[in-house]
Amino acid sequence: MQFKDQLDFVSQHIKKNKLRVFMTILAATMGTAFLITLASVGFGIQDTLKSEILDNRLVTQVEVYSADLTKEKADKMKGMDHVKAVVLRQQVSAYQKTTLDKYTSTSELIVSNFGEEQKAGFTLEKGRLPQSEYEVVVGHDFAENLINEEEVEKFEAEQKDKDLSDTELDELELPHYEEELLEKKITYEMGSYETYESYKEPVKLTIVGVAKAPAKDFISDSKIYADASLISELEAIYDRHKPEASDETLFSMNLNIYADELQNVKEITTSLKEDGYSVYSISEELEQIDVFFLALKAGLIFVGTIAILISSIGIFNTMTMAVTERTREIGVMKALGAKPKLIQRLFLLESAWIGIIGTVIAVILSYAISILANYVLPLIVGAALGEEEFGELNVTFSIIPWQLVVIASAISISVAMISGWRPARKATQIDVIDALRQEL
Amino acid sequence: MIHVEHIQHSFKIGKKGKERPVSVLKDLSFKVRKGSIISIVGRSGSGKSTLLHIMAGFLKPESGRITINGTVTSDFTETQSAEFRLDQFGFIFQNFQLMPGLTTFENIELPLKLKGAPKAERTKQVKQLIQHVGLKEVQDHYPNELSGGQQQRVSIARALITNPPIIFADEPTGSLDSETEQEILALILSLNESLGITFVIITHDDEVASIADEIYQMHDGVLKAEGVHHAI
């Protein structure tokens, strides 16, 4: 019998028992949709957590710690396999003061190599990167830290009269520098932490670029980024003023290595650990999260599978009824020359058909539920917690990746076929003589 | 064509654990010539239907051998038996055994579908046969919309569609009135003459049996040749 004829045969029987088949498909749909929706919550929470961790941090970043980091050691690391960039940031560890017109700030100065920074993903919001030692890039929130003491005092005095609560006072934005920063000259001074006094050796720097804002709202970047060529001048100033007995250096080092691809991070961290460095990589944290969620998702799929198993009782029932009802027809077909395998295949096709249709509807339904959940749940949770902004946060409650669709479909269709197997087997064992004796 | 040798068969009856065997076929041997009609006549319970079931491969004999066209069929597995039936046999049943959900056309087409014949070929063959057996008017009717005679014609057409060399007929006129019975018997005779099909007819009706070239009387599992009649 040709496959198309087998399908025709199956669809003819399905049409004859529309209501019963519909109810069975409904049960299969509910079971599968339950599995997909349940597991999608695991995928959703995992995704939310991961993006929370990854926000503002690169997954390929490896932080390197050592008491005796040097520029030479950092340069040597550039030669390692799969290393895309080695960013050695040197931070001034002295009292710092920056002045622009009548505004001052205590922003920190970081010296780095912009070539490596760019490779690692450092991007500007506007302007360009420094091309000489006296050109700098400032952080996105640099202007907010440039304040005028008099203006602030006056502003605070005004607010006191308004009789505001402490919370309201905290939320107030202090007056700060509002004008364009690009091409402005700032005066940078270092001094002693003990006296908070400047060494009175100002360095004039020109702002040529503003860095892109950090990915998270609550992180502020008011740093000044200068090229490594400024180091010698700053060290000279420091050497002239530091206490004679002190052997402290001006700069503290912070070294980050960036791998070319995520899968190579492990190789780099292992190699660095072997060389005696302490390292930290976000990928290690992600690995632990992945293991935890793998177990969670497997658990959720297991619970969902139970629902499918319950729905399979319906399929078993429907198919057993179908075989019983069609005993005489099966007998006639066998008498005419239908092989037992063909009879079995026809019934397995019918149960597979129920499974496939149930699965297709369940997948469509699950996507609809997922989209609705991601839209509605944040609003409900936000309303319940009394936080209107919750709805605007990027929280994903449910994600249905294609792998989940494949797993759920495989489980659902397999369970449908397994539940149809016994009735199909029963059909092949029908005795022709007994079947032909049945009354019409 | 059909060679039945020393066929014996018994059924177990009674409660489980206390069954006792009842012999239904006792050492039967006979031959059926190619292109002939034979009738096996007997009362209910004489074993004639069991003999047909064994010859058709629905049932395996306890002992003995059946050879059809040189092939020993009594040792066949269920699948081999099904394949052989589809290829070599046609069946006419007392209560027609048509598929209630299929039209006249589809019922006749069914054996060709089981054979895996392409649709175009099936349609051509069925149309020709429908014309031949006079069912064109009712080709889209379902079995419950047909008279007994029409249903049996459909059943005969279904048996003929694969051009089998042998047709087994189990009480072919048992559910029909005498006028329709004559029509069906005439059709069987004409098919035998025009197409050379061998018919094995099981009946308790002497009139039906009389169209045969050879008549066998079945009595308590024993077969006796009765001779040749031609009533019609």
C-alpha cells in the first residue's frame, strides 16, 4: 500500500470519529504545552540571570591579579594563543583634583593603551581617542562630578527651606557642569592623601572624547582616561613630592586579558594559573549557572513529561477503541491480503498523527503563552510589589529555544506512538475468522 | 491447481483447563482442476467452512499439506499467507464483507491499494470492471445504500479486480432472494467460462452446488465426491 493511501486511510477514520480524536488531540496538546511552558520558565530565568551577569562585562574577559604585575609581563601575555587584547590600566593612587573653569572634581585618572582598549571593546560616545600625551577621554558621567562648591551650598540651602525628606534630598540632582566637554582644557593636579593638598604642579589636559555610558544605569563612569605616554611626567611630579622614606609607587595596576572567543577563555585561564597568576573569569561563574540550570530544566522537563504521560492514557484509550470498533474491517483487510505489518503501521500512523497535530498546536500555543507571560507578568509583579518600573526592566520569564521545541516534540510524538503501539499490535493479532463472523 | 493432501484439524472446546479436542476435518484429500468450479456441500458444523479457511490460509491445519499452483501454502507464515492471498485469491462472502465507510468504487479498489498499484492504473481498472459487472450507476454509493444483490456484485468485483486465478466463495447467495441468487450464479458461471477462474464454493444449498463441475459432500469432517451436475 502506498504511503499516500495509508494517510488517506488514516484520515478517513479520523474524520469518522472527529469528536473523540479532537478530545485526544486536546489532551496531547495540553500535556505538551504544559511541558514547553514549564521548561521555558527555566530557560527564561537562566537567560535573565546570565544577561544580568554579562551586562557591562565581557564574557571573554579574564581578570589577572598578581603582586608584581609589570608592563613587560603584560606585553608577554599578548603573545599567548587566543588572546585578543591585553589591557593594562594603571590607576593613580594619590589625591587627585581636576578643574574646569570654576568647577572641580576628584575624578580618578587611568592610564592605558588605547590600541588595546579598542580591541577589547572600549568605545566612545563622541569625539576621538587621544593622539598625544596631553589629550584625554573622560567617562560618560564626568560632567556630573564637576561641581562648584558655592553653587552646591546655595542649592542645598534652598532645598532646606522646602522642608524635604531625606529620601527626597538624596534624589535631588546637584548643580554641575552643563556645557560641552569636547576640546575643553582641564587642569589636573595630584596631591597628598594625608593633607588633601595639591602638589601645585598642574598638568593641562584637553578632553578629546567622551566614553560610552556603562550598560547599567546605576554604574557611573567619571574617570579620566589618558595615554600611557603621560606616565613619566606624572611619576616625575610624584617623585618630587613623595615622602623620602616612602617606597610606594604612584600607579596601581589592573590587568585584563580578552580572549578571541568564549570557548578559549578556559585555555587562557588555565595557562595563566600555571604561570602563578590569580585569575577570575565570568565564564567560570557562567559555567556554574549553566550546570545548575541544566539540572533545573531537566527537572522541569521531567515534570512536564508526566503531564504528557497522563495525556497518553487518552491516546491509548482512543486507539484501543478504534481497534475494537474496526475489528471486522481489519479482518476483511487481512482476508483480502493486508500484511500484519501494514495493519500495525496504519494504527501507529493514526496515533502518530494525533501526537503530531497535538504537538504542533502545543508549540504554537506555548509561544503565545510565552509572549503573553513576558508581557503581562512584569506588569502584574510590578503592580503587586508597588514598583511601576518593574515592568520596564528587562526581565524574561519565559523563553522557548528551538532545542526545547525539538525535545518536547520528540517526547510527545514518541509517547503518542508508544501508547498507540499496543493497540496497533492488538490489531495485527485479530483473528480473520472471528472478525468476519462479527455482525455488521 | 489445488492439491489437498491428508488434511486433519480439530478444535478445543470446553472451559479452560478442561478443554477437549473435537475433530472437524478427518484426513481430507482432493484435487481441484484449473478453471473448474467445485462445490463443497454440507450441513452447518460439518467442517466445510473450516476447510475453506485452511485452503485460504486463514487457519493452519494440524497436519497435512496444501499445494496451490505448485507452492506449498500450508507451511506459510502469516505474512507469506497474506501476500499469497492478495496475489492468487479472491473472496466472496455470505454477508458481502464490504467496508461500510467506502463507496462501491473504493471497495472494489481496495485490493489494488493493498497491492500498491498507482492511482491512475487503479482508476482505469476499476472503471472497466464496474462497467463489466453493471455497477456504474451505483459506483459512488455506500454499501448501506445498495441492495443485497448489488452488494454481492460489489463483493464479486472486489474479488475479481486483481485477476486472481482462484476465487473462494463462502455461501455466496446465502443472504439473497432466489431471483438475485440466480443472477449471481449466472455471473459466477460466466466469469468461469470467460476468464477461466477456478471457483471453490462452500454452500449448504443444493441449487448453488449444482453449478459446479465437481461436488463434494462434507459430513462430520469427512469428504465424499458426489459427481457432476449442471442445473443452470
